[in-house]
Amino acid sequence: MRLLSLVFVVAVHHDMLVGGFSDGKWLDAAAAGKLMVAQGNLGAELFGLEKGSLGKVVLKKPKVSNPSDGPAPDWSVETAGHKAGGKEPLFAVTGKGKPLKRTPRLQPVKEKAYLAFVKERLVAKGLTKAEPRIESIARVDLEGDGTEEVIVSATTGGDYPMSKRAAQTYSMVFVRKIVKGKVVTVPIREEFHTKDGKFEEGHPNKYALSAVLDLDGDGKMELILSDDMYEGVSECVYRLDGETANLLGCAGFGA
């Protein structure tokens, strides 16, 4: 399958350039931003995990953020043709490809089999008192081989993430897939806290699946994960290769 020559990916809900692809190779936000400036305003298609394609939008010429203005992405991109608002993360993708080759199907988050699996994983990580809480279950054929994978996001309930780590809290995103006739688990991002922590020791993260799209046109779908933390956010792009999740790149900002 022919790879797309140049693609830009923008997290519309953050007005943030995440990065892009050039002939199948990932471009970080710094490299993508310089190329995008030369393109001027660009047409793009808007996508969300729950609603799929939301139609066409126009991405305005990106701007380098001024640190003195407060927390902001390194490269800020405004979107025309889209009504702001709503909680669902939305991503605009340029190029002539078809990013939504196969549409993810969201499943009920109370499915007993997956709750039991999350609980099993929590116990294995020393979180014996933590309750399994699933935020999303998405079923989709990531690799285009006719077999669906299942992507699960699970996170501690309540006011999470907090400013400091608390015992028996967690966040994880993993893929369940069939390899050689057996179901295997591929962790994408995860963290488990068995004890309380101090503010200066670092802040917990909340990971969640935000989009599943074929960004480079190779027929296989990448995963975009949101990472929310205390006074900060980021969006990260992953590619699943067999039983390994490879991080292609991230963009974010915070205090």
C-alpha cells in the first residue's frame, strides 16, 4: 500500500499540532510545524473516537506559542469550520488518505470479563484493594488482517489525576489481541501506585484512548492516547507491531 507523502495531525480540542508523517516516517511537532507553516491554511478531516468522521475543517497556519502567555502547545493551530465545545477529544488529519478505514465499535464498560481481567492485573501489581473501573472498550481490526483487537482504558475513579500519588490508584490502556491462536495482552501505557507519594515526587497520569486512525496510509491503524496530568496534558501516537506497542511521538503542554 502506498504511503502518504505528507500528513499533519492536530488535536483540535487543544489547538495543538501533535506531529505528522512524511512517507511513513513520524515527524515531531517541531519538524511538522515548520513544514506546515510553508503550506499555509490546509483542508483536513475531523475525527472522534465515539462519533467517527465529523466532516471537513480548515486548519489555519500554525503559530509558535509564546511561553510568556502561559501554558500552551509549542505549535498552536486554530481550526475553522468546527464548533468548539464538547468533551470528546477530536483530531484533524490532513492529506488524501482515509484515516478511518475501519470504525471502532465501543462496547459496554461493565462487561464482566474485562472487569475481571482488570482486577486480575491490579492484584498482580499489588493493588489488592483497588476497584476495577473501565472508561472505554473499543473493538476494531487494527492491522487489517480480518481479526479484531480490543482496546481497554481503565482508571481510578474520583478526582483523578491528583497533584500527588495516592495508594491503590492506577491508570492503564492495553490491547487484547490474538497471536498464533492465543489471546495476549499488550500494554500501551500504564501506572500503578501501591503507596502514597509526596507532591515533589511526581504527579500521577491518566491515560485514555482518544482515537484510532490510519495516519500514514499503510492500512494499519495507529492509536492516539491522551495523557492528563496535574496542570498538564499531552497526546501520544502509538503503533502496534505484533506484541509490542511502539511510541512514535508525543506533544503536550502544562504549567
